[in-house]
Amino acid sequence: MRVQHLAELIKAHQEGYHTGVIFVVQRNDVKLFQSDQLKNQKFLRLLGQCHSLGIEIRALSCDIDGVNIEIISELPVTVLSEETEKEV
């Protein structure tokens, strides 16, 4: 996902559309998704704005065996916004 995608989601949300972000984590040993691990500060800021606006943010963990990909769990999501860290 790119910064442009988040900006479009924010615009769509403001126009009244139901919007959301899903991160697919292609590992089965992850216990949570934290936005502070993201390197792109503009993306991080926009993700925090998405959270503040009430845009749904979810993360899914997968098991990959080389042939198949299976979603195994939904991960807790923590989003850092400009104000504070918030668990979704």
C-alpha cells in the first residue's frame, strides 16, 4: 500500500463511503501489528489520520507453505497517531 492509497481512502471516507485498510502479514509467527514499525513517516501520519477518522484498520497473519497461503489469525493492531499510540 502506498501513501496515495491512504489519501484516496481518506477522501472516499469523507465522501461517505465505508472504507478500511487490511494489512496481510505473510508470516505465521507475528503476534501484533504496530504502525511505529513503518519507515515511511508520511504513510505513518496518514494511517494515524485514517484511525482518527474511524477508518477500519485490520491485520491478518498468514501461513505460507510454498504453494498455499492460508489466513490463520487476525492480529491486534496498534496505530501511532500524532497525539498518542492507540490500539485498534
